[in-house]
Amino acid sequence: MTAPMANAPNGDQPPGRPAGERPGATPDRTLHMVGNAHLDPVWLWPWQEGYQEARATFWSAIHRMDEYPDFVFTCNQVVLLSWVEESDPALFARIRERVAEGRWQLVGGWWVEPDCNLPAGESFVRQGLYGQRYLREKFGVTATVGMNVDPFGHHAMLPQILAGQGLSSYCFMRPGPHESGFGATAFWWESPDGTRVLGYRIPYEYCSPPGDVSAQADKSLGAVDRTLGDVMIYFGVGNHGGGPTRANIESIHRYDRMGTFGRMVISSPGRYLDELAKRLGPAGLAELPVWRGDLQMHAPGCYSAHSGIKIWQRRAQAASLSAERWAAVGATRFGLPHPGDDLGRAWRQILFNQFHDVLPGSAIESAYDDARDQLGEAVAIAKRIITRTHNVIARQVDIPLEDGTQPVLVFNPHPWPLTVFEASVPALGYRLYRLRPGAEAPLSGALRASATVLENAVLRAEFDPSTGWLSSLLDKRTGADLVAGGRGEHTQICADPTDTWGHRVRSYRWPGVSLRTSRMVLREAGPLRARLRVEREWNRSTLVEEFVLGHDADCLTVDVTLDWREQAHQLKLCFPTGLSAPVSTYEIPFGALTRPVDGAENPAQSWVDVSGTIGDVAAGLAVITNAKHGYDVSPSSPASPSPDAAPGDTVSIGVTAVRSPVYAWHDPRGLDPDGFYSYQDQGRHSFRYALVPHRGDWRAAGLHRRAAELAHPYAPCWRASTAARCHPPRATSPTAAARCW
């Protein structure tokens, strides 16, 4: 069923753009008015409502084209087009006609406007892969202008990714000049490898009210860099879709005729940027300012809001990447049909749920029921692909019968060798082991454990029984004690009055109270591994940390179980260090970025590292997590004269473990003291982190690989149906069967 045709406002003939000369006093500039309809497919409504609204919004745009010959519509977020294609073929055919005419401008090139900090690097690649592929297949074109108008920050590797996808420019709005300290409207954005795209910060807003556009023009001109001359201004009803209205368009025609703001044309980002480049010429373009680094920060509370969506995304991304690798092995080595359609379905669910109001945790509560189900589908698809390939491989491995043994085939999902128990598994391959009865074989390193000490040949971790935290973490390779001399508590709870997004927050390292240590128990003290359990409590919440040290491990791994029952509060896990002259480095998609030691809340993928000196030894400590994205590095000394750490100061690494704001609460809307609200992250949470001491700086520690292994360990495939998964004893021994691809 197609939508009814809207009536033209002035009789049977649709009004074209009014003719006539502008006054001589008209400002000598052109305002390129970009008609768009920013549509959040999920936010204060479920995705099903966004699905319907895509049809309504796109029909409106088609009708405005029928009524106004000069109207051009700018469209991004490919998922919206895919929804219309499957639900309204007649509308989709009209859109294809307008694309061919050049009046329906396809920009962005990505499946959605995602959060631009938290997804893995490979996800940003696939946003463009699936988006641009769809545009080419359905319309015969691809986008050349990147556009993410609403996300809350943009990581520093994006120019390289955008350029690789054929996107030579990038339009965005946040952060504003007052949030980033960088005020240019048009500029070159350069990634660490030197790749540049032409950036354009949208002045004022990406959408407008449904009526007269004069306020939009006034406020945009007040925020834009006037030295550019011609400027680009977005208009059209947005967030819940809608798009440009008759009143919008006719006011543009009226003010253009009056010469109020200058020449006003309904345009597109591509047209504006092409004309800007032509007008400035090569020399003028070269003189535009250059920004190197990420574009932050707006709404840093989104790095930690809704813990569930963060770990569901991590799990789905890791599973689908593993499925891609094993699918390639199955297709190229064993003749299996490549499951491209299944992988595409999994990835489209992942990409959709990276939308900038889903992954940041800022949508309504029911949206996360849908997100959990959709990401669960992606994981289920990936597991089926992996299981099939593993079993095809396993049935071709020659495993002779040996009485009294249990064969175990262990697969490595990573493209590098992986150590599991006292053995190594080849990269993206397998190795066969057997469980044999008998005495334990001697170990390569001695492991000692007590109620307060875990120690092997590499590390010695000593715990203070009064706090349950480390009083010493000695790296025997360097002689550096990474925590001795560090100041501050490990756990820090404080009230958090900020909204879901954390608007206007710079730091969450606020004064607070520590959880009370209630029990310490040495749970495991075997030859391969020792495990010390520390239990804490505060109010109605409990925190359990189990510190695990392997017999030859060079890091301390911690399994965390948090039962969180606090509303409008947050919990920081803090890691005081004894490092001086600190340099803090954060993992970002496909890279790492140095940031100031000033306590600011920053996004990171999986780890943050502080490198410096202890005495005259160059050393560092990294914290890796499998589920968290909000980090800080703060000076430990209260006497520090500035926000940045002085050379003699020590520092503390912080991880925001949990925040519990009201769902989808956006200030300045107040909360009714007598109202009923649902608070995020109530209940049980499980995640892991690792403390990695190292020499020199972070590059010496292999942190990218460690993070991948922490999130996605090896996969055992048991040949006997009665076998149960366990940690094999040292009596396990390898056979000759091993293979990698």
C-alpha cells in the first residue's frame, strides 16, 4: 500500500522556487540549506516504530520533491533504505528514480550512525562494507561524503577508515567548539598514518522545527566560522524523522528573495564541499586548519551506561569475527560453502545495535530487550558456523584408540599461537591432547600461594588483609614494584546525579567511599594456578574479586562478580600505581592514543596503560578489561599544583565499573521526587580484568593480543560425548596431531 499523495498548497500547480532579483544589500554569501530527516531508529521508541517512521519520512520527502522542483533530500543510514525496500516496493522505486535524477542524495555510506568510540575497529570497516555494498547494488552509486551528525564523539582512526571506504569528507556536529577546544568549522582531519579527510562541523543543529527556518539560519551563522564565506546549514524535522516541511521550504524561498541572510539554495553536503574546494582552490584548501587526534568529549557517561549492551556487543563482535575466520578455513581447505549470507545477517544485527542511542546506553529500557535478542541471534549464527567447521576438521584428524586416555582437540581462534595449560596451540589451528592417568609432570615455574601472597618466578603479589587490595606487585624481571608508593583506595562509590548521557561531565573521579572488605579466602593453590578470593560489601551491594596467578604467568587476572543494588550511584575500580613521570595511553579502534593525566573520563576499547619510572627503572602497568569502556588516569597526589600530573607525582588508573542512572533521562528535564523510575544496571554483573606489569612503554607488553585473548580464549572440542569441560591436569600430553592455516 502506498501513501496518499499530498496536495499542493497553491491550487493544482505545485509552487516552484519564486523568481526575482534579490536586493542589492544582500550579503555576498551562499547558504547551502541541506534538507534531511535525522531518524533515530531506536531511542525513546522501539525499533518497530523507527521501521514505520522510515516509510512515513521517505514518503514525505518524495512528496516535497513532487511539489518543489528545487527540493533536494539528503539521506544517510542505509538500514532505513533496506527497511523501505522490504516493506514498500513502490516507495523504493520512487527513491531509485530520484537518486538517478540527483535529487535524492545518498551520503554517510554506513549501515547506521553508530557510536564512534566503542565498537571494534573491524565493526567500523563493516559499517562501510555493508552500507556501501548496499548502495552500489541497489542504486549503482556509493557515498563519497561521510556523515554522522548525532554521535557523541569520534575516534582518531576514523579518517583512515573513511578514506578506505571512498569517503573523502566527514560531516558531524558533536563535540561542539566549547567541548573540544577546537573551533574550526571546515578543517582537515588527519589520522595517525597521515590520511586526511575534509571535516565539516555542522553549526548549531542538524535538524530544525517544522516552521520558519530563520532561527536555524540565525543561530547557525552565529556559530559558524565566518571566514569560510559560503556555509552549510542543515534543516528538517528530526530525531523521530519527519524531514523538511512545506513551511521550511517556503521560508527558504522567501528569505532568499528578500536577501535576508544571503543567497539561500536547497543543496547537499557533496555540492557544498565541492564548491568550497573549487572556491578555495588547492592553496586555500591547504591553508585550512589541521586536527590530529580524536574529537571528544560529549556525554562521557555513555562510555559506561548500561553494562549489558557493552558486553553483549563485545561477545557478538568477537564471535562473528571468529566465525569469519573459520568460515574461510572451511571454504578454502575443506570445500564447505561459504556462509556469506548468514554472516551478513549476523553482522547487520551487530551493526544496527551499535547505533548511537543503543550501544551508548541512552535508549529506553525495552530497547535493550530487543538488542539482547538481536545480538543473541548474531552469536547463535556465529556459533553454528564455528561448530560446523570445527567438526568437519575434527572428523579428519586421525586419533588412534588408546585405552585409558581421553582425546581432547583444542582450537585456537586467533591468528597467532596461544598458550593453554602447559602447551601451545598454533595460530588459527588446532592441536590434539590426551588426558592420561598418572603422576603430575614437573612444572617450568614454581607457584606459591598463601592467604595474602600469590607468587611465581615472574610476579609477586602481596595483599593487605585490611583492604583486600595489593600492597605490592613486584615485577621480578625489572625489580619494579608497580603499586608500592601508590595512594588511594581500590574501590570508590559515590552518588551520581548526572543524566544517562553524563552531560557536562568531565570526570567521574569524584570523592567517595570504599566498599568494606568482609572476607579473604585462598580458594585454589594447585601447581598450575592459585586463586585468592576477596569479598566486599557496601549498603545493599557486594563485590567479589578472584585474583588468579598462573604458575608461569606475567600478569594477574581478576574475575569480578558484582551484585549492584544502588540507584543513581557509580562504582570506580581504581588502581593506584607508584609510577612517576607518567604517560597514559588508551586503546582506540585499530590504534592507541596518548591522553593527558588529568582525571578526565575517556573512552577506550579494552585497555589503558601508564608508563613511567619507578626509581631509575622504566616500567609500566596496563589494565585490560573484557567489558568496560570508561577509563581515567588521575594524579594521586592531592598537592599536585595542576590538573596534569607533575613529574614527581604518582598516578591512579580508574575503570568505571558501573553507573546506575535512570533510563533515557536527558537533562534539563528534572526527576519528580515522587515519581517512579527504572534505574540501569541493577543486579548481577560478571567481567574480567588483567593487571599487566611491563618494561618500557605499552608496546613491550603485547596489549592488543592480550586483550583479544582475555575476551575470546581457546575453544576445546571434546571427541568423547561423555567428556566434560575442565582445566586439564599436567598429566595431559600432546600427540603429534597439530595443524594451522
